Amino acid sequence: MAKKKGIIPIGKRIRQTRLDKKISLDTMANETGLSKEVIKKIEAGDQRPSVGNLLQISRALHIDSSFLFKEQNDVIEERSRAYTKRTDHYAYTPLAPSAENKHLKAFKIVVEAGKSHGGVGFQHEGEEFVHVLDGKVEIQVGDHVNKLNKGDSLHFNSGVKHDLRNTGKTDAQLIVVVYAP
């Protein structure tokens, strides 16, 4: 993954903040529900965190999630337009990058055909709203599986473990709104 000059990779920002605040890997694992191995991979840049993971990590570090979502330093041209972050099987674009210090975050997410995000369930305090713009997805909330098609929506307690997978043959496009208190 190529690094742009002047931008500190997200994993390094997470690690530096954790060390600055003297938060151990054990504490991070207990606060986020992620294993120490996954946290190490994220910090090393070997694994890209999901939106849910970033929200969990920012809460555990007692920082505003915008610190992890926004690019750092003076990349003015890039800040002026929406940017897309990629994880293993999906890409997400913040829809309101100017709402950096707000509890409500909105994203457009594209999930590759037939994929889920690494088989890892998400869980973070707050609520989540998903609207399917195109494609077919399954969202498992706890033990309940919700099947959504184009035009369908789902609102749920994001404190319950949840997972998203594209069950279609084409990429799925979603609007996801996350409220984190």
C-alpha cells in the first residue's frame, strides 16, 4: 500500500495514541472486543479496520473518531473532496466529513459481490441505520439474520454483535448512519 507524503497511516496514529495514553493491548482488547493480535495487525498496517472497529478503537482511546477517519496534515485538495477508505472487502466514503466532532456519522459503503468483512462481527455502543441503494445484503444482528434488497432499510442497536455480507452477484451500495454516544 503506497503512502502519501505527509500522511500518517491510521495504524500508526492508533498505536501512538494508545502508547501516549499508556493504554495496554490487554485494555484495548477488553474495551474493543478485538483480539490483541488483530489490534497489533491494525497498528502495524497489516489489517485495515472497519468503520465499526474504528469507532470501537476511538472510544477505547477516548478520542473523537474523526481523528481516525480524516487524513492528517495539509492535504487540502484531498480534504476538499470526499475520500474513500478501503478495507478487505468493502470501501467506505464519509458523507459528512465536516461533521468531525459529532455523534452521528454517515457513510456510503460498497461491499464487493459475495463478500463480507473478514468474518469479524462488529459491536459498538450506539445505533446504526442501513439503507440499501443497490444490491442484496444480509445483516446479522445477534442471532437474527435480516435479508435486505435494493430500497430496504434496517435500524438496530449496534451494541449487539452484528455482521454484514453481500449475498448478491453484484457489488452492493449502502448508506450507513452510525450514532455513537
